[in-house]
Amino acid sequence: MEMNVSKNDEQVVARKKGGLNPGVIIPILFVIGVAIYLFVLGNPGNFKPDPRVSGASVALADIEAKELHPESFMGIVYMGGPIVPILITFMITVIVFSFERYFVLKRAAGSGNLDNFVVKVRSLLNQNRVDEALEECDRQQGSVGNVVKEGLTTYKALANDTTLNKEQKMVALNKAIEEATTLEMPMLEKNMMILSTLGTVATLVALLGTVIGMIKAFFALGSGGGTPDAAALSTGISEALINTALGIGTSAIAIILYNFFTSKIDGLTYKIDEIAMSIQQSFAEFN
């Protein structure tokens, strides 16, 4: 009994360690986002010289925002202001954790066609060929195979147990399958909350950038009295729209990918439930 508890604890720890650690990865991605904003988007090559500064080579850091003249798309994005590196970090985070979820779920699906695996295991169970079904689980090497293997192992042990009646055996079998499924779920669902959260937060942060840009625009509109500063006005509006675009784009991608991966997880859990039902029916029929 102690060995089983120890084994379960090791499985839980292994699944918790699966995937990327957000506490470590997200700060690194923020540094990367800031670096992209400063050194890629803010590269002097993305801007043309200020016409008021003839023949002079002036570093971007020494030029006021209203004096920057973007001549590329990256320069235009740079004009979005201090909220842009945060939104870039959000976008990179969505991309990184989407790749991480893709490979984790692909590994969880195991080798070979999952539908064929389900059909074959169900066919073997209908013939009470449990050992061959276990071999199929070893070949499958995925989350579905792990749960089914645990269920079939318990199936064999209970079939030879003379201390329990049939009803007690069914309860024990159901419990073993549920515990095995519970052990697999943390690995499948880990970091999904990040995609879900960014789907909402990216829009809100972008809205903050939009509001800041509009404040600047209206300030420029009113500060000049009857002759507003057209350059400052256009800069403020541009900043607002850039933040809006980045936030909406990041949010849309995050929501789409979250729903995509959720459907993948639901598909895996459905396959687990499908085979679990077959295991229970087979046990009730042959034992």
C-alpha cells in the first residue's frame, strides 16, 4: 500500500513539473519584449531625420517623441508609447505557451492514431483479451494509454481477488480509473489559464494605452487655443490606435488558441471516458 502511495506521489510531482514554469518564463519574456521595443522597433533605421535638424545625426533617445518621423511599420509601432512593450510581452507569451501546449498535448495523445487505439482496445476488451490490451497501452505511450493501462492493471488484480464481491470490485475499478484520470489532467490543463487570462487582459491593457493616447491628443487640441499642435494631435491619436490594434490582435489570437487547445483536451478526456466505460462493461460481463 505504501508503495502505491509513493508511486502516485511521484506521478503527481512528475505531472506538476511538466511544461514551462510561468514564474520563470514570463519575466524573461518581458525582458525580451522590452528589448524588442527599444532595439528593434526603436532602431534609428526605422525613422527618417527630422527635417528641422538638417544634416545632423541625432540619436533617437535625444529626440522628443513629437520629433520622430517613422518611415517603416516598426517605427510606427514604436510610436505607440510605453504600453507597447507590455503588449509585445503579451503577444510573445501567447506564442510561447501555445507552442508549449501544442507539444504537451501532442505527447499526451501518444503515438499512432488515437481513434484506432480506442477501437482496438475496445475490441480486445470485448474478447476479454486484457493482456493484449495492456500491450497496446504500452505502445500508445500517451495520457489515454496511461489511464487505460492503470484501469486494466486494476482490472486484472480485481479479477483474481476473492475477498471482494462484484459490486465492491466495480467501485474499486471506477476509483482506480478516476484517480488515473485525475493524475493526467494537471499536465493537460497546465498554463491554459495564461492563454485565457491574456485573452481578456490584453484588451484592457490596450485600452489603457488607447486612453493615454487620446488624453495626449485632446491635450494637444486644447493647449494651442485656436491653433492646436497638429503634430502632437496626430501623435496622440496614432499612439491610441497602435495600442488598440496590438491589444485586439493579441486578445483574438489568445482566445482562438485557448479554445483550440480546450477542444483538444476535451477530445482526450472523451476518449478516456469512452474506454473507461468499455473497461467497466467488460469487467461486469466477464467477472
